[in-house]
Amino acid sequence: MEKITLYDKTFKRFIPYSRLMEEIDRVAEKINADFEGCKDIPILLCVLNGSIMFMGELMKRLRFNLQTVSIKLTSYEGTSTTGHVKQALGLTSDIKGRRVIIVEDIVDSGNTIVELKEILTEHGATESKVCTLLLKPDAYKKDITLDYVAMEIPNDFIVGFGLDYDELGRNLKDIYVLDK
């Protein structure tokens, strides 16, 4: 589909599924290079709900033993961020003494990453790395290093491949941008 409508907004195709898969392949190779052959069992932390599709694809490409844990944080209403991150669901497992790879769908303001890093430190993670499918470099102004970035995109509102507009559009396999 070239265009879709969700509620009152129209979106046009922006990143096709095939390109997403190429970029996930690339970022998975970087993670494999850093973790392959490790003796410990790192945790992949899925940031719900947006990261579910990215996490599923990424996991299939990683060649080391891992465990999965989830957390749900919210900061969006409609098409804009509230600027406040709320924890809707805490960590689903103990991470004390473990290395954690945060799996995010998108990093824009960076407020969620700051909150996640604090939560992981409070819960005793020995190390945390950030892996994001998408980065909006024009919006990201935090000092936290993003270790694995699949793609950089403009500061536009997008849906699809896990990303939503008021909970719609997550199931789309391509990513769509708001059609202005």
C-alpha cells in the first residue's frame, strides 16, 4: 500500500519492509561481533509495545545465547511526546548482575533512554547498551551513547513495523510517514 489512513491522518510509504530487513541484518552483525562467544547470557530488553516487531526480527539474527525481558514505558499522546516518561509495566525479570541490550523501536527526544538507563542501574545491571531501529538525530540531544543504530530518519511522525498512532498501525510491515 502506498498510502494508508489511520483515524484522521493519512500516511505514505516511507521505508519498505525489505530495507528494514537489510538494516536489521547489518545492526545484528555489529551486535554479534560484540557478543558472539560471550560466556555470560546477556538480556535483550524489549521496550513494549513498539519494539515487538524489531525485537522478533533482531533475535532471529543473533548467534549467542540470550534471555528476553520486557518493560513498558509511555510518553506519547497522539502524534507528539508529552515529555514525561511513565512506567506502565516494570521489568518482567531480574536483571541484577547482568548485561542488558535495550531494544528500542525509535529514539527521538531520548527521554525514554535516560529513564531506561536509570531503571537498569537501579535494578543492578552491570552494563547496558542501546540498540534502536530508528534514530531521529535532529531530535536527540542527550549524552547517552546509542551503541547500535539501524537507521537515521528525519524528525517526522511515522507508523508501522511496531510504531503506532494512538495504538493503530503497529501491524503494518512497512513504515509510513505522515503525509503533509
